[in-house]
Amino acid sequence: MKENSTSLMEYFIIGQNTDSVASEHLSEDRTLGRVKTCFWLPNGRKDVAEYCQTCDRCQKANRATGNKFGMMVQIQEPKSPLEIFHMDWVPATPPGGDRS
């Protein structure tokens, strides 16, 4: 937990509404909506935003992070061999068929 005004209880409440199985690490707005249905937090929007920005799973699951779809990002042309590496990240997939 970061050293700020967020109490341990507030951090726990936000975590339960972000990290639980039903929450699926939703966007900041949807997480705040879930928190607001049962609790009032004095700095709710700021605390939820901070929690989601520091949560690795939220960053990976939330489509709003990173570059927008359709916007091309120019890659610098390498000046020497092996200067730039590219990797495709494939998440773990469940085994299927008879090859498990």
C-alpha cells in the first residue's frame, strides 16, 4: 500500500471490488461504481484511480491502457543488426484435445 491518505480499510474495499473473481479487473469507472453501491469513500475516485494504475492485472486487462487501436506508432529504423527485438506475448491457454 502506498503512503498516502488511503486507509487500510479503503484499500481493502477497493481491492475486493477489483481483485475478486466477479470483478475481473474492470475499468476505473466500473470499479468505482461497484464500490459506490455499498460504500462511501472520501476520496473514492482518486483512490480507485490510483489503485487501478498500480495494479498489474488491471493494466493488462483494461483495453483503455496503451495506444489506441488504429493509431500507428512509428518504430525507429535500426542502425545495426539486432538493435531492435520484437516479441509476441501469448497468454497461457488451456490444453485441448488429446494433446494435454
